[in-house]
Amino acid sequence: MKNFFVPILLIVWKDILTEIRNKDIILASFVFAILVLVICNFAFEITPATVHILASGILWISFIFAGILVMTHSFVVENDLNSLEGLLLCPISRDALYWGKMLSLFLFMMVVELLLLPIFAVLFDYNVLSPSLILIMVLATIGFATVGTLFASMSVNTRAREIMLPILFFPVVTPVLISAVEASMSIIGGGTAIIDIRGWIQLLLLFDVVYLVVCPWAFGFVVEE
Amino acid sequence: MALEPAILVNGLCKSFEDNSVLSNVDLTIDWGTQLTIFGSNGSGKTTLLKSLAMQCRPDGGSINIAGRDVSRDRSTIRQNIGVVGHQPMLYQDMTCIENLIFFGRMYGVNEIAKRAQKVLSEMGLGRHLNDRVRNLSHGMQKRLAISRAIIHKPPILLMDEPETGLDIVALEIVKSLIKSWTSKMGAVVITTHSIEIGLGWGSDVAILNNGAIVYRAKQEEVDQMWMRKTLLSNFGLTS
Amino acid sequence: MVDKTDGLNTEPKSQGGNMKLIYASIFISSAMMIANMYLIFVWAPTERIMGHIQRVFYIHVPMAWLAFIAFFIVFVSGVLYLWKKDFKYDRIASSAAEIGVIFTTIVLITGPIWAKPVWGIWWSWDARLTTTLVLWMIYIGYHIVRSYSSNRAQAATYSAILGVIGFIDVPIVYFAVDWWRTQHQRLVVGVTSVEGSLNPDMRIVLYFSLIAFTALMLCLLWLRVSMKGLEMKLQSVKNNRKNLLPLG
């Protein structure tokens, strides 16, 4: 068991260390996400009267676009000096490699999303922070990171890799997006009881579990091809 | 161990998009030897080495490394080989020592910090322990790439054109490194298109042409003058 | 090299045998399609409420069913490719995916044509329509990933993975959208039970249409698969020639 977890943690540690050094991923996608918020403000004319209806949608638009940048970048780093080949040469299971990359992707996406919450609160004068929202964010981001790790590892090897990832990624994660937006809407809107979001949480869990099984399996074929 | 050769290749075939790159390659490399594979560009050297390193999947034939089939005991074989490729396979924003410690841990090396320092000073990188890879010159990156390949003391070393980017000092280091490997009954395979490197380092030689081994000889059988002439005139290699 | 040349020499014989069958299947499916068109546009009774526009239904519904079957073929042959690494399965999967995308496109075009006069709207974001749209986008991605891959093995592996993931995704998408719809009762359109209101003649036309389109699909699939086999062979002949030229 130790042999399985050590490489995972090493990969996560390596990704965090690199990120602290160059701040490429988090900074760029954070700035991009703020831009999305600004664009949404003009696109939807957000007022105190409409903010509670629009908040959830806007948040998830910015989360998912920032997330796409994080995903692309997390494998571009590996492609720089071809270090992914170096990882593949190591005597570790391909699953461990997948889990390591997935975990660091998840962490980076979560950091960006959490950083965005106060910005959102300031820009629209509307506090959205609540424990159940964090729970939804965690579950949805696991879903994004699960599929994202697989698709990013694929698209980094294709031509036109920046285009490839969103084309593959968005349709597949529609269920996550729907559940996340709907659940957040009931949480942020305040009116609806917790019972309403239980179903969405179950759907998110279902998606996460299914793809946490399928994606590592498929990842093996991507890297061993 | 003595019974099984270090590397045993039988009928290896590989093609990319119907371009046959390797056709029916047979190769045996014994423990305690170094084999230099000569070949011009596009002869299939890199593909052969990548197949040995399990970086690409053969279309046909079998490869046994230290008596194990590469289609099965992949983890065990990975533990036993060190690979130097065209690209350094390192992380730009980590320092030399961090890169080595990271990869060393991945291989489960004991006392990795001490080992990493020792390897770096052997490779002449002692003064660059805490330099980031991004700031190293091309040759220095190559030295570090070689350090990464030997960090876990693999009995088998595979080096794809190790001479590129290295200066004379570094080449001497690599030469003595290979010597120490073969003297400890390890096995080393290098590919090159430099006659000087291939013949000067005193090893077995093979010539790969159009994806097939067309010549193979033990070190003591090699007629240097003849090899030089043949390689220059027939295979377009440089001295 | 030697066995490749042998393979090429034996090929024309088996291809000749195949050709007769292929012609026969083209003939049969064309005849069935002509009969089908006659049944749909002439023989079938005009629906009382919806009028002639209802005839789209005989094309729309079989297309939708067959698109799902095509994507199921993509899924199965994708798994088989990943397992066996035999390009035969990749040819089947990619051909079925092409047919699936074409059929889904027809579904997405005929749907609004039918919906506009009947529902008064071109499109409704209900579970079936939305799932079909998402499905269509996933398999468009399937073809894009193939054309942007750097080599054939990569194209086959990546698209096989997408075929598997896309197919698994369908029920989850359907469930999510269905549920989302029940939370937002924006549009209420009651046309889900069209099949129940069919009279016997209409039923015959529908079933015949389904059989005719199935024959068409199988014929197209066969043609595409064997065409891709020939393309691959042609490529290898070209490459062998190229490889031999410097020596000759």
C-alpha cells in the first residue's frame, strides 16, 4: 500500500513546489476568472435585485473556464522538458500517476475557486460563502478534475491542444455543471431547504464514482499507447 | 543471473503508419558489456532504444530484460533500467538536487539526499546543486539527465546519443561511468552516429540500417580501420 | 516485408468475393429505401391533427433509435480495440461513429421541423432533446480528436476512450436534464405519447421504415469499414513503394 501512495504524494508535492516557484497556473487562471466575472457583470446587468438568481450561474461559468486553463497547464508543465516520459519510466503504477495528477489538479482548481468567492462577494456585494456551497464545490471539482486529468493528458499529445480540451471536456461534464449550478442556486438563493439539493449531491456523487473508476482505467491506455 | 543475458531481443518489429522502422531485429547483450549501436538518421536507433525502455510498444517480437518479458513485469524492469533520451525529462522549476530527490524517491532509493549529492558531484554538477534546471545550459541539463538515469543504480543503462551537447570533460565522465558499469557486470547500450565515441570507448558494436541489424561484432573482433571506412562511406556517419 | 507482399497478392480474390455481396446489399437496401419513401409519403394515411408534417416522424424516430445503436457499436468496438489493439475494431468503431453522427444530425434537423408546427417552438430543452444534443457534441469531439491525433494508433486509442466515456455519459446526462426539467416547469409540451396514438397503418409504416433504415445503416457500415480497410492497404502499398525507391 505504501508503494501506491508514496508516488501519488510525491507527484502532488512536486506540482505544488513547481507552482509555488512559478505561480503559472493559479495566477493566470485566477486573473482570467476575474475577467469572466467582469464580463458577466456587463452581459447580465447584475443588480441587487437579480444577483441571487444569477450568482450561481456566473460563479460556475468562471469556475469552469478557470478550470480549463488549470487542466491544460497541468500537463503542459509535464511536456516542457518531456518530464512526463521521465515519470512514465519510473517503476510506479499508471494509476498512481493518474491519481497524483488528478489530486494536484483538484487542489489547484479548489484554490482558484476559493479565491474567487471573496472577489465575487466584493464585486457584487453578495456573500455566497456557506458550508454546503463548499461541499458542492468539492464534489463538482472532483468531477471536473477526474475527467479533466484524462482529457488533458490526451489533448496535450494532439495538435491544437488548447482547442481539443474544451471540445472534449464540456459535453461530458454537462451533468456536473447542471447539478452544481442547480444546487448552488438553491443554496445561494436561500429560500429552498437542504432537502432539495440532496438529489443533486447524489447525482454528483454518482458521476464522481463512475468516472473515478473509468478514467484511471482509460488513462492507462493513453500513456501506454 | 548469469544464465540470462541482460537484454534479449527476438524478431522485434515496429512500424509507424505503415512505415516499417524496425524489422525483425535480433539482439543479445550480455552482462558486463557495452554495446554501441551505429546508425544514420532514421535508421531506427531511437525506436529500438525506446522499445527496450518500454516507451513504445512493439508490433511484433519479444524483448526480455534481465530474463523478464517486457509485456509482463513492467514495474520490475523499470526499476532495473536507466534511460537517457533526447530530452532531459526534468522539471524546469525545480533545482538539480530536488529533481534527483524526486526521481530517486519514485524509484524508492534509500538515503536519497546523500545519494543525490554523490551522483551530482560525480557528474560535475557539485556547484549547481541548488540551481534551477531552467537556468542550466543545455550541456548541464544533459549531465543532470544522466544523473537522473543512474540515481537508482540500475544494472542496465540505455543512452540515446549521449554525446550530444556534452563537452570533452563531460564525455570523459560518461566514459568512465560506463566503464564502472561494465566492470560491475552491468550492461550499457548506447546509440550514436559519432564514430569517435563508438569506437573510442572500446565496446561491442552493431550497425543498424533501415531498421535491421546489419553488422554485429565483439569488441576484440572489431577491425577499427575497416569499421571507420565502412561507416564513413556506406552509412554516411561523421567522424 | 515478405509477408506484407503475400498479403497483398491474396487480397484481390477475397475482395472480389466481397464485392458481389456488397453490391447485393446496396441493391437490397436501396430497394427497401425506395419502398420506404413510397410508404411514408404516399401510402401512409395523413394524421388528422398534425397533417403532413407528421410524416417526418417515420424518418425521425428510426434515425434516433439507429443512432443510439450506432453509438452502442462504437462503445463495444472501442472496448474491443483497447483490449485487442486490432485496427479492425477501430475501423468498425469509427465507421459506426460517422454513421451515428450523421443520423443524429438528421434527428436534430428533423426534430425542429416537426416540432415547430406541432409545438409552436423549434426547440425545447427537455431531457431527450438535450441529451441528443450533448451526445452529438461528444461524437463530434470523437471525430475531431481523430483528425487531430498525431498517428493512427493514437487516434484509435483516444477515440475508443471517448466512445466509451460518451456512452457511459448518456444516461447520466439524461437523468440530470430530466431532473433539471422537473425543477423548471417552463414549457409543457405533451407529445411524448405519439406512438400510442398511431393507427395500425401508421404502425406498419413505422416498423417498415425502421427495418429499411436498419438495412441502410448496416450497408453503410459495411461499405465504410471495407473502404477504410482498403485505404489502410493503399497507404501501406504507397509507403512500401516509398521505402523501396532509394534502393531501386
